[in-house]
Amino acid sequence: MPDSAIRQAAQAMSGLPGVAGIGLDLIYLHRIRAAYEKRGLRFASRILGPEELVVFERRRARDPQRGLRYLATRFAAKEAFSKAIGLGMRSPMDWRRMQTLNAPGGKPHVVLSEPLAGWYGERFGTAHVSVTDESDTVAAFVVVQTRTDDIESPKEQQA
């Protein structure tokens, strides 16, 4: 490939957001089950945000195992997100301030509340989340993008 084509491709890609952080969490379902059996709704209320709690209650009422899997995937998503942003579980990160909700088509997306939303918005771009569950494990994967306004435009790079 000629150097000019490489420079042109690099210039075109320079406006695209990059990866600012990646987080992964894998949980054995029996750990979440034990915590829920010990603490019940107190445990779920401590972990889930308000909209997640509504979905959890609805799923749990139809099928307790389905509710437990929902709780476990959301727990894993919060852990993965906290790793991707580099905070772990310390302020402004908090269990209830990060929610994984589903779009009408089912795609999960991150919804943040204050003060985490403001802190995050100053540092990062879009967050992408994926969750999955199997018979004994659940997993979540989060990719956090850089802010698009943090990336120099090609004109700024030439100056």
C-alpha cells in the first residue's frame, strides 16, 4: 500500500473515537444466589438502580430463576463498567448509579445517574455493554470509548 494511502486512511480514522477502557466480569451464579437468599430484596435494592429493580421484580414474579439471572448479569455489568472506567467501586461509582437497561430491540445500554454521569461525561464517550448467562455463570463485557471532542481533527494535527 502506498504511503499516501496509509496517510489518507490514518487521517480519516483520526476523527473516530478510540478505546479508553475495557472491563470484564465473570461471576458464578451460586454466589449471587447465596447473597440473595441471605439478604433478599435488601441485596437486590443495594445493587440495582430504580429501573433495573422494576425489571427484576417483574422477571422474578414470573420465574425466580430468571430474576436471579437478571440480578447476576446486572451485578457483573456494574463490576465490568467500574473496571473499564478505572475506579472500581469507589465514588462517584456506586452500584445504583450505573444501570444496564435494554433498548426496545433488546440491546443493553448503560444509563448513568449523578454524580457519576457528570464525572463520566467529562472523561469518556459512549459505553458499550454486553451480558450473557449460562447455567452456572454470567459474564459482562464493557468497552468505554474516548470522548470524540478529545480527538484532534486533521486540521488541528497539521497546525
